[in-house]
Amino acid sequence: MRRCLQLAALASGNVAPNPMVGSVLVFENRIIGEGYHRAYGQAHAEVDCLASVKEEDVPLIQQSTLYVSLEPCAHFGKTPPCADLIVNKKIPKVVIGCRDPFVQVNGKGIEKLEAAGIEVEVGILEKECIDLNRRFFHFHTQHRPYVVLKWAQTQDGFLAGNSASRLKISNPYSDRLVHKWRSEEVGILVGTNTAVNDDPQLNTRLWSGKNPVRIIIDMNKRLPAWLKVFDGSVPTIVFNRHEHSLPFEKLSAYNLTGVQYYQVTEDVSIVHQVLNGLYRLGIQSILVEGGAQLLQSFIEEEAWDEARVMTNEELSIGKGLSAPILRNGTLVQTDALFSDVIRTYKRIES
């Protein structure tokens, strides 16, 4: 099962809205096949695994145990049901890391296997399997995107100085790490001030990976059209109170092009309206990169799941724009990249 998880993680950032899944086929303690779900729309892990079996080992499939990190699907989606394939291959035993929370699967794959007389074992490294797909699980159980907050701060706790010039805080190595993080989430969110003051590209130019959908909060549509977020190179969604260009009957972030507008109101929490809108669009996860007010809003409304705080331990400025104050978080990991210390927090459920 650990090998299944290793394989599944290779597809990080490439399979959403599907989960990452790995699979291993074992005959008498020898791996005769392994695979994973490589990209959305391509073969699922079980199919990839069985296709990898060498011709001389094909007769052994009916005497082998199939390990898979997530319950095999039992419905027709982009591909046929994996549970049917397992039954047709007459595999006698299947070991599953965890159940799939998606309503069209959730237990149905297990039931189909057991109905065919296959021995099924569930819950092996279950916690690790769920954590690998925490974005997928969170989206389908909590009905909102998985939210990762990120900011860089000086050693004395500032995001920026008082001057108009931009303050460079993180080092080049940390910058590349941030672009890797961007490639792992479906969307990236910033507020109006960050968009106009920093004119960010919000892409993965420093890392080989998919660009996230750009999400901007611009309630009064005051951002100028020449900003990089409107260059059309990556789909952009603008939450505002004036215009809605997305047809509600065909909402899908995965079919977006250009710049689209999503209308919200000001008499209800903007954070929760944005998260609800992103849920309707099928966006499973977002990286919130600023600014300070937007980040603090997510913290105050307890609408976050992870926070990654980069601190340049060699830079102090004395005064400036204060960094957000994180509440209800527990430190789970600390890493160092030269001058930068990166602390990762998970939100404590209140």
C-alpha cells in the first residue's frame, strides 16, 4: 500500500477533479504489475496497473492480490468502471486503502467486488490514503474547496514596507517552491489590491506544472484591463457585484477560457460566497496568496485548512504592513530554505 501511495503522488496536480490513485498487483510477494492514474481523462490506476503486467505473468493475474489506494470506481465516467475490470480479470482478492467519498462510488465499488465473490480488505494505511487526497475528500464531504493560505513575511512580522516599492522577502529557492505549490492546486486567489499593486502573473513559470485558474476578488470591477491576470493565457474568474457571465446550467472551471465574471453581493460574507461559487464550479482546492486583508478574512471566518508561512529570518524592516495573525492553527511541519523558514499549519476545528 505504501508503494500505491508513492505511485499515486506522482500525479500531483494532474488529475483533478479526480483523486490521485496508485495500484499494485502482487503474486506470492512479487510485484507483477503497478500503475497510477496519470492525468484526468486517462486510464485509472487499476487499468494502468493491469496493463503493465508482462505477457509471461498474465496467467498469474487470477492468483494475485490487487492493492489500490482508493476504492475502485463502479460507474461510467471518462472511463469504464474499474470494479468491472477487476471482476472480469477474476482477481481473487483486493486490498483497498480507503473508501471513495464521491456519491457515485462510496461503497458501490466494494459491493460490486464482494458480490462477485472477491475477497475485499479495506482500511490499510487509511489515514495516509485519505491525507494524500485531502483536497478531494474535503470537497466531497465539506462541500467547499480545500483552502491553503500562503504568505511571506519578514523576521519582525511584516508583508511589505511603507514605501510604494515592492519588498522582496522570499529567496529564489522559496519562489520556486511556491510555484510548485501553485501547480498542486486547481485555483489561486488574490484580492483587488494585490492584483493592482503587484500585477502578478499567478502562474507556474518557475516550475514545470499546470497553471492554476486565476481567481480575483474585484467587487467594483475597478481593475484595469492591462493587468497580467487579464492576458488570457490562463482562465481567470473575477468575483464582483455587477456582472455574471458564467451560465449556471453549465458551470465547470475545467472548461473555462479567457476572463469570466461571477456575481456576488455585499450583504453576505464575501469569503463564503466565493467558496460556494468555486464549489459550484468544481474547483477542489485554492491557494490564497494575498493580500493581508483577504488572508485575515479567511482566518477570521475559519475558512482555511492549511497555512504556509515563509519567514525570512535575515530580514527586518521595523515598520510596514503587518502580516496576518493566524488563529486556531497547529504547527505540523517546519522546513528551511537558506534564509527562509517555512512553517506549515493545519486548522484546528473549533
